[in-house]
Amino acid sequence: MESVIVAIDGPSGTGKSSTSKAVAAKLGLSYLDTGAQYRAITWWMIGNGVDVHDADAVADAAGKPVIVSGTDPSRPTITVDGVDASGPIRTEAVTSKVSAVSAVPEVRALITELQRTIAREAEHGIVVEGRDIGTTVLPDADLKVFLTASPEARAARRSGELKGADVRATQEALVKRDAADSSRKTSPLAKAGDAVEVDTTELTLDQVIECVVTLVEEKR
Ligand code: C5P
């Protein structure tokens, strides 16, 4: 199989992670969850008393934690200074602060470099999911997909994942986070000009996976 680089971007709750992992597993590719890296650095900042709303303090601390991502799609892992951070990075405390940390250019520069190194070293190719993969991190990706869905569908999926969280509150938090991610100055959430947009509102997860697998196969 030829090596292939796939960028999957889009706002929260569009099914990026589930789709990206399944596509990578089906095609024998590595997988990278870039949101987990921004969450990991945010978790470290909170734990080390850095005020996440002080961009200078965040920039000064950005190079301190060592973040390592495991790229097996059947068992993605993330460690911070050798400690498994997979659970803590999904807490509300991190989710509510990650957009502030990820907007800091020094943070993005470091994490982008890490992402490019991981993509370069993936022997059989990789599926990388995030917000700015097609536009900034891997502008030469073989395939770029931009997933969308209505805010209602995204909130319903996310509150299902969060085991019964209030749908309205989840939708408000999602819309707020997307607005912050889309309006930041440095590599905002955006669809690359050459990305294929897939609206997942009316599709099942299996249909989205099938659609992306077909798009990858057309590129090979
Ligand atoms: O994908 P996930 O919801 O885990 O991403 C968490 C946050 O990480 C996003 O809301 C965004 O602030 C940041 N992020 C980013 N660039 C990426 C991936 C995620 O800024 N490529």
C-alpha cells in the first residue's frame, strides 16, 4: 500500500475522531488526534498553576511539558511528562480552557512542529484530525476532508458521549468553543480551499466512514 496523508478538519461534534480512527484502522494507517495534544498542554498548564488567560505566561511555559502521542488507531494514547493523560484531558475543566491555550501562537508553533514530525515518520501514512490540518499543518496532504453538521446534531452527539449531559448547555458550549477556534488570529478553524466538505447531519457514522474511505481510495 502506498503511503497516504489524510487531513480531517471540522468543528466539535462532527464525528472527526470516530471517523478518523475507523478510516485509519481500515486502511492500515497511523492516527493522530491533534485536539488531544492541545488538551494535554492545557491540562499541564492548569496543573502547574499557569493562568491560561495570560497569553505571555502560557507562551513562556509552552515548551516545558513533554507530550507524546501514540498513533495506533485501535489504542490512541497521550502522555504528558510520561504520565497517561487520556482521562483528565476530557474533563470539563480542560474543555472550557483549551481554546484560550490553543490560541497562543507559541503553543501552536510547538504543537504544529510535533504534528509534522509525527506525520513525516508514519511509515504507511496517517490520518490527522484537527482544526487547521489542511490549512496549516499539512497543506500538502493527499486528501483533505472538512466535516460539518448542524449545531443541533453536534450537541446531541456530544451530550450522548458525555452520558446524558444537557443538550442545550452542550450546544451553547460547543458554539462558544467553535466561535473562539474560528476567530483566533493564528491558524483558525477553517476549511482548506481544496478540502472535500462532508455534511454528516443526516449520515450514520458508518456512512461517513465509508465516504471517507472511498475518497482516500480514489486518491491512491
Ligand atoms: O478536537 P477537540 O475537541 O479535542 O479539540 C480541543 C480543542 O483543541 C479545540 O477546541 C481547539 O481549541 C484546539 N485545537 C486546535 N487545533 C487543532 C485541534 C484542536 O486549535 N488542530
